[in-house]
Amino acid sequence: MEKVKKLFADYGSIAVGTYLAIFAVVLAGFAVAIASGFHVHSAAGSAGVLGAAWVATKVTQPIRIVATAALTPFVARLWWRFRPRSPR
């Protein structure tokens, strides 16, 4: 957890944006999969497509945190290459 806090302290809004982008892609992916016929055998299965997708997305949270930690430095390098840091 300390590494995640350091990541957000070092990269700030880029880390938050990366996490939210991963969240949105995973949520949309689960929603499309469930809507196209993937069967969910749980209480979330009867909660509707978005409810089931949200529950499935919450289950993947540890994986998304690891993906955020791995991708944020790469995303930051790309961001800073195309939008240089402003002087403070």
C-alpha cells in the first residue's frame, strides 16, 4: 500500500487518470461481455448488466491497482513528452 501512496504522490493526476481509464475499460469490457451473453452465476447476475459489470470490476480491483502501478510511469513519460511540465 505504501508503494501505491508513493505512486500517487509522485505522479498525482496522471496516476489518478490512469487508474480511472483502466477502471472504465474494465467496466465497459465486463458490461459488453455480460450483455453479449456471458453468464454470471451469482447474485450480481440478476442485478442487471451494469450492476453485474460493476461487481465484476470490483473483484478485479487488486489487478487494476497493480496495472496502474506498472503503467503510470509509462503514461507519464508519454504525457510529459507531448505536454512538457509547466514551470512552478
